[in-house]
Amino acid sequence: MTELPPPVAFGLPAKFDKWRPDQSNAVMTQVDSKERFLLQVCPTGFGKSIVYMTSAQLTTGRTVILTSTKGLQSQLMTDFGQMPGVVDMRGRGNYPCRLHTKVNCDMGLCMFGVKCIMKDEGGCAYFDQLNRAKHAKVVITNYSYWMSQNEYSDGLGRFDMLVLDEAHSAPDHILDHVNITFNKKSWINKSLDLDDSLPNDYMSWRNWAEDRLAEANLGLETAKVHRKEKQYIQLKRLVDKLSRLTEVDKTWVWEDTPMSVTLSPTWPAPFAETILFLGIPKVVLTSATAVRKTADLLGIKNHQLKAEEFPHSFPVSNRPLVHIPTVRMNYKITDMENRLWISKVDQIIRDRVGTKGIIHTISYARRDMILAGSKYSNHMITHSRGDTESVVRTFKRADPPCILVSPSMATGWDFPDDECRFQIIVKLPYPDMRGAIMKARSRGDNDYINYIVAQQLIQATGRGVRSRTDWCETYVIDNNVTWFLDRNDKLVVDWFKEAFSVRNTVPKPMTKGE
């Protein structure tokens, strides 16, 4: 394929003055592909944002780019926000109300029926930005805002290309958006009789919601008239949930726990077109870990899809993934086996204690076992569910020796260079199978649970190597990993498989990359 001029020639910032391997080929595939859906597996360091930002310039018409988090959205704006025609769009809560300066636009006076001249004639931070986005060539937003905006209003206008960044997470974003959850401890939900006998089929749930909707709407109007801002927002969310609940069908599953009641569709595919794809003629799914199964979950048929995987540009020697046979980690594990795997963790740490590392425990219970049983617990830090960000900042700034022990570092975090030189994955990341929703999905699709495990496992291995010169060792001590990979080859990307090996003894620590 003919090499394109450098990205800067297409309006990208000056720092993007040359292509990385395969980037220009990926651009031309995005521009020329005849299929509506294009799945591109772009390993860590590929620079997929450069690819789709260039494609957006070459594509006739408008492009919208969806990110998983507002943090990733901000990073894209840092890199490309100075380009003409690129606009960042977020929910109302991200913009200050200029008429009522103590609140943001999600609680502005216009939400309570007060006419705002700034909304209609200019000056409102949110609606001015929305107007800019409706006329922009490239809009950068997030999955949550995109699905909410298009469901409840006129949206952001017509687009010719939709880019799903971190596309492996798209099925979960759909389910998270559609799910209906009632928190039993919330004062506004206590009146719903959630502790009484709950409906046991979809028609009963619809009737249950209809019975409560009129009263909730009355409360909403009262809160609006009296400008009870907090109460109004909570009641508005309740009315939205009850309204959606009146339309559920037999494909939905409900799950009752001591803290909440959740209703969810079994699969995301029936909602993908109406709240995500929206008839847009070209949809690009880009991710380091997505596979054809990702497209299946979104309801994309094989004849609609072109899929390609690009090779990893980081040397395999810089990102070794090693299984060291230890024990099969499952609920049947004995006390002796628990001592054995903790001892193996210590064996890996022993020669690496002068560097920083991460131990992926998958559960808080297993985390506590390591903290209580490891010889190196004095070098370890951990977090609770409420202080993850602050503990991660502490870990990143810490001098070695320092080891972060966590059940939730597999996705969403980067630890480049000396921030992380080794990782230990204690157990394959199987989800909790006790809930009714997960059980229903497992029954309906034999590959679904294994797909989740594969995605989490692959994501975890990529946390510590973020550039071609970076290096990090990853060790898996769960003996289930070998048969899992043998039986689920189609769910695992090639760049992961090429780095995998089995060693009976712990290798000597790496001291530098290639």
C-alpha cells in the first residue's frame, strides 16, 4: 500500500511528523473499506488516535469519536484540540450555569422551567458548546453522553463516521446505559416497596412500574415548582427508570441483593443500533484487545464486518508474559495450596524487591491474604473502594521498593517505565457468577464468560509497557491459564499469544529492555 504523507500534512499538530509502523495502512483501510463496520486491533503503542484523527480529515462529512472516560476525552483534546473543527462535548454537569453561579448546568434554572435568554440567544456555557458541536467536523465525546444525548434530545446532528475507541468496552457501555438499578438505601427508593415481594416476570415488572409512575411524576412536578434542586434531580432519574421499566420484555433479567435491585437486558445487541450506531454509514471499532466476539455482542454480522489485527510494535522481549505453574486457583483450594501460591508470589518478588510492581489479586479477600502472609508486606500498599485514585497517585510517586496490591488495576490505568517493572496475576479474572444476570448470560452463550476473562487478562498484561523502550515482566501463577488459552484461542489477540510462555522456575529479573 502506498505510504501517505505524514499526519501533519492532513492538519494534525506538528509533533505528528511521521507515521509509526502500519499507521498509514490503517488510515487507508478506514477511508476505503466498503463494509459498514471495521474492527481494527491496534496494540498498545500503535497510536490509534493518530489514525482515526487523520481518517476524520480525509472522510467527507462529519466524524464523532467516543471514549470510555472523560479522562481519555481530555487526553484527546490535549493532543488534537487545537485542530480547526475539533470540538469536545460533555454532559451538562461539566459546565457552570452563568445565570445561577453556584450550580452547574445540570441544575440550572432552565431545568425548572425558568426561561433563560442565554440558552436561546447565547451565553450559556453548555448550549453554546452544544451548538458548536452540532456544526463541528469532528466531535470528541464519551459513550455515556452520546447515548443519553441521542436518546432524550435532538442529538449532535448527522455524522458520516463513528469511531468507537476502546471498542472492547462498547457492549458494557450499552448495558450500563440500559440497566435499571434501584438502591434500597436511597430515601427516594424506599417508597417503592423494594423490600416487599418483588415481581417475578417481565409483565409484572411493567405493571409495577406503571403503578408507581404517576406518583413519581407528581412528585417531580412539585419539586420543580418549588425548585427543590436535589429532590428534583433524584425524582427525574426515578421517573426515567420507571418509564423505561414499562417497556421491558422477556429478554430482561432481574437481580435482588441486600443493597439494590437491578434489571438488565441479557444482551446489548438489540440496543446497539438505536442508541449507539444510529444509522451512521461507517463505524470504526478500534482497540488493543477487541476480537470478533466483540462485534458479535454488538449484533454485527460477519458480512457487515471487515476485521484486521496489526502486529505489536514493542519487542516481545520487553513484554514477556510467563506462566509459572503453581496451583489451580478456585473455590476448592486448600490451606496448603494457599500457602504455596503466596510463597510463589514472594519468590517472584525476592529478586525484584528493588523495583516497583503490581499484584493483581482479582478479589479483596485474596488481597488480604497476600498482605497477611507475604514476607514483603512492609513494601506493599493497597486501596479500598473509595480511595483508589489517591493510592495510585501515591504508588506512582513512590520510590522503590513499592508494590501495589489490588483487585482492580486491570483496566483504565497506565504505569510506564519505572512506575512498574513487574506484575503478578494471581488468578484468572473470572467474574462473580452468583448473580441472576450473569447466570442468564452464561446460559445463553457458552463463550461469554470466557470472553470476559480473556479481555480482563489481556488488559492487565498491558498496564506496565507503554512505549517501545519500556519493559515490564508479567507472571501468571494460576495453573488454569494454560488450558484456558488452549480452549479459547479465538478470544485472544495475536500479540498476547506471541508473548506467552511457560517456565517451571522463576526467571532472573529483567534489568533493561531491548
